Amino acid sequence: MPRCVQLLLPPVAAMGGMSAAMAQPDYPSAHWVPPACTKWYTSGNTRQFCVIHDMEGYYLDSISYLNRCDTDTNGNFNVSASVYYLVNGLKNGVDEDGHVEGRPTDVAMGDITQSVRESNYAWHVRCWNKWMFGTEHEGFVSSPIWYTEKMYETSATLQRYLCNKYSIPKDRNHIIGHNEWQNAAWRTWMTNNYPAIDPTCNTHTDPGQYWDWNHFMALLNGAPGIIRQPWSQVVERGLSATFTVLCTNQSPVYYQWRKNGATIAGATTSAYTLTNVQAADGAGYSAVISNASGAITSQVATLTLSPAWAVAFSDDFETNSASRWNLFWGAGNGVSDFTTNWAFNYGTNTYVANGVTNFIPPAPNSGGTTHGLKITVNKNDATAATAGVSLYPKNLGLSNSYALRFDMWINYNGGAYGGTGSTEYASCGLNHSGTEVNWTTSATASDGLWFAVDGEGGSGASDYRAYKGNGASAPTQLSFANSGFGANGATWDNVSNPFWQDLFPSPTYESQGVPGKHWVQCELSQIGNLITWQINGVVVAQRTNATTYTSGDVMVGYFDPYSSIANPAADNFGIFDNVSVLVPAVAPAITTQPVSQTVTQGMIATFSVTATGSAPLSYQWRFGQTNLTGRTSQTLTISNAQPTAAGTYSVVVSNVGGLATSSNALLTVVALQPPDFDQITVTPGNQVRLVLSGQPGNYVVQISSNLVNWVAWTNVVIETNGQVELLDSSTASDPQRFYRAAPAP
């Protein structure tokens, strides 16, 4: 029962008789859902204060509770309380104190319902009723999780509307909590300014210590609010990173980005982009958003630079690659209950999301193909039991900095938030021995570090999980505080948390807040001792590794921690595709330099280079300091070298890890001297026989009938013997013919 609405008020016979059947709310953004009975007074509201309550309960439940019209044997309402407005906090919320809303069809955060007309006065604050509007907020005083940014902004806008409409001052003397009676300064102020009101007639403690009054009052007075914080990222050196902040539209709004608290010149829009990030860019970035009514500073988003990665292992599952993996399974009843379908053509598999049937599309990094590794657990027999599978690439020993990347699809039965037995988890890990099945606390041995996520948010608790191995015993599921899930602003590991709902929004994701029935790109990395899990490029968990698990193998897995079988079972599975293991790229090093050479004009010159480093290596040859277009192979060949080609040549060898520039090689081109005709004779067959001698090289022989107009007759190559013989049989039409030879162009 909501704590702040348990009031003892006069029976219905003593109340006014205004009808509840009015179709539209006073506040346009609210739903009008009044009780079917009259639970208010129709006159006397002097409208001078706004009271903030919390429900000590859930939004939809509280609407139903306050709308109860049942009475006791004396005709008194069993729920003799009412309130003007109610605001939703979380969508199907869960908190660390064990409060579980249990409403998969809950409405959105910030939803507003009106149940009493503003012209009447409701029963929500005992003797203060006739002076005060009241707004109930979903949640509990013991947990700040329910007081979401969306709730603050929606409620602040509502209170601003009431203040403007009824000339209520927007200050903390007039915008109060149900617990304001505990505030001695306010009691004194009330006694001096409103002597008719007893400031101590209430005993409630809501909205409690976690209600952020400073933020709420700033929003109420028109300051901007942040509806999406900038998110931390891990980015490879040389790539780009963009931070974005979204705010409420309290125009005009001004932005100023900061790096480690210092203003960044010119960074004055809602997004800030860094290109070609380098070590100096690794920092904390935040935005100050301001308008005439105030300012707010975003959370700090951290940019962490990873090494440039090279591929140490990859599997696109286009063929059966089971021989490249080690597989281990576990089951609560000790009976094997899993399937692995290698090179599974998931493009033939249908799924239903938001009521629409589709075929599973190609994974983001598949290039249009549709083969992957499909895993099922707890499906092969009628015995319901927990089950899990862990898979490890063979022959990998990883340490220091490395990363695991993959595309992931989690399918589940039912619609939004799943159906019977729908909750199953896909997992990924690092620093494993590669000899254990690492899944849940059902395991008898465990090692390494791993994360897991379900597809439909149906766990009722931790939809995102972090585990640590414990050697010869079961793993430990880390608490939220130790998991790293708070790295980007999440305040809980349940699907209802605003961070997850922003990351996986509806209707793109059928179950808002989790990635089911959708391809997502995952990366799990260890950079030094920093462990980071990213989904779709967003950090979802990040923490310092303080364990002894610092090296080993990577893992992908799938498990069902519940002894219930999905119905239909065929709808529940996980698919992995495009798995790669990345290690820091080794920058190129040149082991054989290009060698200087001298060639005769018209001959061929060839330069080559040999280099080591992580594949693939790229080459760019240069003439002087100018890149040679299209000259991007390990060898540079210059055909028909001319004097203009003389000069220095070098090559830049590069990969994702860096670049190396060769030394200069000098090309000397020796100019050809005009060749000589040693002999010119006429053969018995009336052919002209010519013997041409000169330096080795390429030459063109030209002919003329008048020593004025010359045309090319033929090209010749003089080899090292210095002489070549030619026959001209086309002289019959010319009374005279002249010959000359010159180096070919």
C-alpha cells in the first residue's frame, strides 16, 4: 500500500457530488483516469503550494489503488485518499532492495495520470489539503533508482504549469515535500506566513533523501535538463570518436564541451567529434548546457584509447569449424542438454518481433552471408534443468592487451519481455584456462572473467551479469557496485534502468532495454588491467581487473540459469558470427632497403623492399617527397627509364600499428648517345640492309624521302653486344629514302 496516501478522511456522504465522468485532463500531457466515485472536495482549494510525494509503490498499481471505491460496513472508503497527478519513474522497474514491479506492459518513464480536477481539492496531505496540489511519483524512499531524469523533467514541467496557472511562487517554500514538516526553517516560515496551517500535522518522510531538490527546482525554473548523457568509449588509435548530449528544449540552449574540466575552444554544439585520436586525446569529456534560467553539467564520458589491433584468430562460420574450438558443457542434472549447429544458415530462420514475422538478416560484419554458430541449451529432452555451454578457440595464449569481437543474436519465445521460460543468456569472457564450462553458480569449477546478457529482460533481477571464476568452486556473480555496469551512468543491472532503455530503445528493440531479436556488435577487451565490454560501440561495463585472472583464452557461451523450458522451445537460441580475437598490431620494420642503381636511358629500373609487421602491410612508393599514383606494391618497376626519372625513390610501409619509411635509393639514368649506321646496303632482293650500333637501349628508327618530313619506321633494342641488323623491304615506291635513329622516348 503506498505509504504517503494512507489517510483517514470523512465518509463519502460528507463529500461534494461532482461527476468523475470528464473526458479531458486539465494538464494536456496527462491521462484523465479518475475513480468511479467522488473522493475529493468540490470547493475550498486555495491553490498556494505544490507537494511532492512518492508512492512507496508502482505507478499503475497506485492508480488502481487510489481509484478503489470499495467501502467498509459504515460506508467509509477503504482507501480514503486521492491525489491530483501521478508520474511514472521506471518502466517495469526493479531495484537493489528487492522491489520488482512485474509489469512487462508498463508504460513509459515520465507518463502522467490525472485523477482529481484542479478545481477540487484532493486528500493527500491531511490538514494541508485545501491549500496544496499533490503529485505522486513512482518509487521508494530507500532507492534513488526510481527517480529517473525523465521523471524529474516531466514532473518539473507539470509543477511549472501549475505555478504559472495559479500564481504559485517557484521556490522551496511553496514547492515542498510531504516530509517538509521535518524542516524547522520551513515550519517557522509557515507559522509566520500561513498561521492557519499547522505545519506539523503530517508524519510522512517522502520523497526522502534521494530526491534531488536542487536539480528538480532548476528544471522547474526553466533550466535545461539532460535526457541523454554522453557515453564513454574505447576507440582504436587513429579512428574517430563522437560524444553527444541531448537536452530538454528550453530554448535558446548553449553548449560548451570540456576536456578534463577545461573549456574546448569552438566545441559549442550538442556533439563533439575527435578525428584521428591519439594518446593525448584520452581524457574525460563533459558538456555544460545553459540557458537564461540556469546551467547543468553532464556526466563525464571517458575516451580510452586501445592499441591498433591485428587479427590473431577469426571465424566467420561459413564452413564447419568445430575442429578449431574446444567445447565444454554443464547441466544442473548432469545430463548433456545442448546443441551447437556449426555453419548454420540462419538466413532461413524466421523470428517474430513486434508482431511481424521476418527472416534473420545477415550479421553486421558478414558481407551479406548468413552462416553462424547456433547454440541451444535445455531443449533436447522434456526434463527442465539449468544448462550451459562454453567455447574456446584452440591454441591461443593471450595476455596484457587483447580483445574479443563478435556479432550476436539472442532469440526468445513470446513478444516483448518474453514468454514461458524465455530467459536465457549469451556470454563472453577472457583470461580463461579454456578447460571449464563457465556459466552460473550451478558450475562446480570456474575461472576467468565473463559477462552475460539475456535477450528479453525477463530475469526479474539482473538482465546484465558479471562473473568471476573461483577455481575449483562455483563462480561469483559480482554485485552491481563491483561489476563495472555503472561506467556509463547505469544505476542498476535490470532492463528497466534508463541507461539500458536508451541504449536499446523501443520499437527498434522489441523488449526495450535488452538486445534480443536484433544483431548487436560486441567487444570485450583487456587493455592493461582495464576490462571493458562494449555493445554497438557503447561501453556497458568497465572496471579495473584486481583478480589473478590476467591471461588465458577468450570464451563465447550460452546458458539457461532457470529450470524451465521455453515454449515453444525452438524459438530460444543464440547465434554468434564473425568472431575475431585481436592483439596489438606490430608496426612495420624494414629489413631490406631499396638499393640505388644506374640504368641506361630507356632500360628498366626495379626497386624492392622487405618489411615485417602485422598483416596486411601497405606500400606507397615516393619520388622525392611525392607519392607515385598506383605504385603500392612491394616492388617498384620503372619501364623505359628516361632522364626525367632520375632522382631519389623511397617507400612508406604501413599497417594499423604504424608506418616505416625506407631510406632513399638513387636512380641514375645515363643518357643515350645517338647510334650509328655501320652499314647500309641493298640486297639482291632489293631490300635495304641496315646495321645499327650504339649503347644498349631502346631506339626508334625514322624514315624520310626529303629530309624534312620524318616518320617512325620501327623500334629497336640494342643489347649488350651493341649492334642490331634491320631489313627494309618497303622502298620500291620511293626514289630515295633517308634513315636516322634516336633514343626512344
